Amino acid sequence: MNRILTALQPSGILHIGNLFGAIEPMVGLQSDENENLLFAVDYHAITVPQKPAELRRNILFAAATYLSVGIDPAKTILFQQSRVSEHTELAWVLNCISHMGELERMTQFKDKSQGKDLSVSVGLFAYPILMAADILLYDTNIVPVGADQKQHVELARDLAERFNNRFGETFVVPVPQIRKEGARIMSLDDPEKKMSKSAESEKSYISIMDDEATVMKKIKSAMTDSKSTIEYDEKRKGLANLLTIYSLVTGKHVNQVVSEYEGKGYGDFKVGLAGAVSAYLSPLQEKIKGYLESEDALIKILDEGAQRAQVIASKKMELVRKKIGVQL
Ligand code: ADP
Ligand code: TRP
């Protein structure tokens, strides 16, 4: 049996990069042979300032989205990170075996702290350690993430090995699983950058709640190039990204999409893509709204998930306390 685990920050509206890079792969990995865990990392979210009411809404929205995409709480332990206090407890222990130098090298920290000098939070710096705790608490074998998170999973591997060497066999060393297609959906207004919800311009990403008109507007203004043919060429980054999105929302191979647009130009292609994206998103949006209408039911699912997660996490934490010598 493999234990597969991933998590997402409930830090705002999700975009299609999150959907295809992180949530959908978890749906595909649900099977009787795996034990899956998926959670909203609310304590990661507060590494940057959050408005409490908004954070609460985002947590519920994240849960509603996972369920709508096809996460089945009977097959996947679905919960909220802050409800299982062992995450922060283990993070503290791991803080004490982590090196400043290895955290300073993390590209996400470098990106997110850029221009913020010393006012950047300690939490943002220590963020990958909490993520390592998330993973190691559950004897996780496989961590499906987008390409940008690989470095963090590697830190979790290093910390697991370091702890095991120092205190004896305790943690399973996890392996990142990077999805190739959709692993890195690029920004619409700058195909050199990944699509990100923390981007300055709303035009750079497609939110999973965007309506038809918004999707059309964003795709029409997506950056492409001055060539006129629709073909897959990695050097034509903007178009390659749009073709990838087309393929993901329709389930068609990129080559098939290319052949459908033979002899046509960007105008037709963009209209077709916008239609395909909306056709994919609108049933999903209906489901999400449905879940959000019954908040109590949603909270109950998350509570049950937290209880199941805690059974595993508390055993691991007991072992950790014994290993480091604080358990009398
Ligand atoms: P964001 O950069 O939008 O804030 P997060 O860092 O919260 O996104 O990422 C949440 C999950 O979605 C992670 O597993 C991450 O790898 C994945 N992800 C984020 N952006 C993309 C993207 N552009 N393409 C594919 N996957 C992505
Ligand atoms: N850091 C991840 C991100 O921003 C989210 C995350 C937190 C995570 N804990 C995790 C992902 C554990 C996988 C496993 O996307």
C-alpha cells in the first residue's frame, strides 16, 4: 500500500494551474491500493497576511473544490491542516535539525520575500519545514506536486534522512511525483512565468470560478507571437501553453487539437479554447456552489477527515518524542 499525500494553500481563488497540477492528479490516484491524504494548509497560508473572514471562506472553498473535482472522502482523508496540531508540533522538532543555509536556498522563499527586506515573516522562511512535517507525519511514500514544489519535497527527504540517521529509523523518505502535462501551466500574460494566484494581474490566470465572458477576455488577451500557424513548438511558449490548456480541458491530445486548427489562426483558436475552458469549468462551478450552500455538511466532512488523520499523526508524534528523549 502506498500512502499518497498532497496539500494546497487556501490562500485565494484557485486557478487552472492548481487544478491540473495538483487537484486532478489526486483524483486519478484514488484507488483501493492507495491511502490518500489531501488537506488545505491554512497554517501555510498565514505565512503572508490573511484576512480572517476571507481565510475561513477560502478553506471552505478549497474543500468544496476538491469534492467537486471528484475527491471522495471515503477514499481520501480530506481535512484542514490546523485541526491536526501534530503538524506544527513536528515542525518545531524539524526546525531544530534544519539548517538556515538550506532554507535560504529555497527558490519560493527567494521569490516571495523579494523586495520585502527583513519585514518578511519568519513563518515564510520556515514554511518548507512545516511542509516537511505535513509529509513525514504520515509515512508518506508519494507526494504529487507541481514542478515548483519539488525542491520542498527534497528538503523533506533530507530532513527524514537526517532525523533517521541521528535518532534511528522513524520516517519514510518520500518521493515527489511531478506531473508532466499540466505540471507547469504558464501565466497568460507572461509565458515565462508560472500561472500563480499571487500574480499582480488577474489577466495572468484563469480562476476556476471565472465566467464565460471573463475566460474569453483573458484568453483573447493572452500573449502569443506574431506567427500565424497553430502548431506545437516549445519555443513558441505562449501558444504551447494554450495548447496544453486546450488538451487538459478537453482530454484531447495536443496533436489532435493542432490538426483541428490546421489552416486557421489565433482568432479561431482562442475562441475555441475559451469555449472549451468554459465548457469544462461551468459544471464544476455549479457543483462548488452546491457544496458551499451547505456549509455544515462541508465542515462535517473536514472534521471527520481531521479525526482520521490525527489517529495516524498522533502515533508518529509519540514515536518522535520517544526518539528525541522528551518522552519520560
Ligand atoms: P500559487 O503559485 O498559485 O500560489 P500554490 O503555490 O498554492 O499556487 O500551489 C498549489 C499547488 O498547485 C501546488 O501543488 C503547485 O505545485 C500547483 N501549481 C501551482 N501553480 C501551478 C501551475 N502554474 N501549473 C501547475 N501546477 C501548479
Ligand atoms: N507548499 C505547497 C504549495 O504551496 C503546499 C503544501 C504544504 C504541500 N504542505 C504540503 C504540498 C505537503 C504537498 C505536501 O503548493
